[in-house]
Amino acid sequence: MKRLRARLRAESGQHATGLTATQLAVLAEVVREGPVTAARLAALEHVTPQAIAQSLAVLKAAGLVHSAPDPRDGRRKLISADPSAGALIERLLAGRASFLARAMETAVTPDELGTLEKAVELLERLATVEPDIAAVRRWTPHELHEQR
């Protein structure tokens, strides 16, 4: 997964933006969510408010996001994406999709497509699960090895 992510970043043109993967993920959330608070971004990205503040500072300096007082609660700031941010995210996603399509045509046989689709479905479920921390099973290294 790590190698595929790195390849997707390279092929999409992400490196040329000068932004980190984290900063781009935050930017994509702002584009998707519309005006949003920093606290909501931290929750969506599963990071600390301090981490969001650092990413937002870079994105603001680049002119990709703007903040304004929340009209319903002036104590809060709403973060909005600049139109150029949406275009950037679209361009990066299109680059990823193009690379994946070419790679699948080259490396995945028609018989393997169903397996790949099932793997993607399982990975999506893993990425979105919110386990109850108290109920998470703690595996010892020995138990993990035996599970393989």
C-alpha cells in the first residue's frame, strides 16, 4: 500500500505542488465539505487541532483556502477553498485515475478484476471503521504471526 501510494503521488503530479500529502488531504476535505471549521477538519482527518492549524497555515499562505467568521457564531472561523483549490484537487485526482487505469490494463488480468474489486471494497471498509477502542483486541507479536 505504501509503495502504491507513493507511486500515485508521483504519477498524479502531487510532488510538483510543493504540498505534503497531509496538506493536500486537508485541502481536499475543505473542497468537499465547503465552508468548514478547523475542528471539523481535525475530526474528519483524525488528527489534532494543532496539526490542522499547521496545514491550514500553509494552505492559506498559498492562497488555496480562506477563513471568515461564521455568520451564526462569530467566535468560530469557517474555512473555504479558493476556486483554484478545487481545480488542483480535480487535476490530481484525474492524474491518479489515469495512472490506475493504465496500470490495471497492464498488470491485472480480466480474471483478476473481481478479486481486485473485492480487495478495494475491503480496504474501503477498513479505512472507514470506527472501532470501539475499549473493545479492540490486543494481539501479541506471536499471535499475529500465528494468524498468518
